[in-house]
Amino acid sequence: MWSLNVSIPQNIVRAIEEATLGVRGWEEICEEPTLVIKRFEKRDLDGHVKSEIKFLLENVEPFGIEIRNLERFDVAERGSSPVLYLEVKSPGVKALHETLVGIFGSVEGVEGENYIPHITIARGGSGDYIEFSGLSCVTEWTVEMLEFWDRGERKKKNKIILRKNK
């Protein structure tokens, strides 16, 4: 499986790491936080799909994101549960997700009406819900780059720069 993700600025990645140092008792602590816009169940990102997505995103302008509270999914539709995550508010992410789902279909249980924009912090086990007083940086930014992420290889495959249309 692979996905189209928001590129999270390094200052926010560092602030997430600082804020979650006390996370204990979880099976997996996410070392590289991601914000998934759309998942794709194909094994590979073939040239045709990548080209189609890039074409669709040509007119998508940079959009805003705000990180809110630390939350928890008690039961995840996929993968181990529970899931500790940062809530994300972004009409731009939601609109882009809906557009891509309309064209490519949804991954059952986690997309479409069930999609909740979030940044996963930890999952699985009997982890504690940590004290969270927010991040040590500004929690709003403008998304200017999206990334293709290969879950199997756990690495970025390509990126798309969003440009203001004239």
C-alpha cells in the first residue's frame, strides 16, 4: 500500500517528538509522523497513476492546516489498536481527500465518510494517554508540498509542489 501525504515541516516534526517523549507502553511509536490524504491499495505507484494524480493536483493551491488536540482511536479499522494521534483541522485536506476518493475510490473503513485527518503518534499495546499541553511551536502552516509514501518500504517515493495559480 502507498499513500499521498502532507509534508510536515521539520520544526513541527521536532515539536511532536518533544511533546511525545513521555509516550510509554505502546507497541509502535511513529518516528516519522505523517498526515495521509489518500491511501492506495495497489502495491506499486505506477507511472500512469502518479501522472494522473500530478495532473489532478496542478490546480490545487497551497492550503492551511492546524494541529489541535491529542486524541485516541480505541479501535482502529486497520493495524493495531489503540491509536494515539494529533487531531488535524484542514478544509483543504478534507476537500482534496474527497476529490481523490471520488476518482480512485476509497479504502474501506478508513476513507470516505470515515476519514479523520490526523497525525499518528503511537499505536498498539496498552499505552498511556500522555499529558499533552500542546506543541512548542506554531501549530498552523501552509501546505506547499505533498509526498508519495511507500508503506512497505517505509520511505518517500516522490513529491508534488503546490503552486499558487495566477
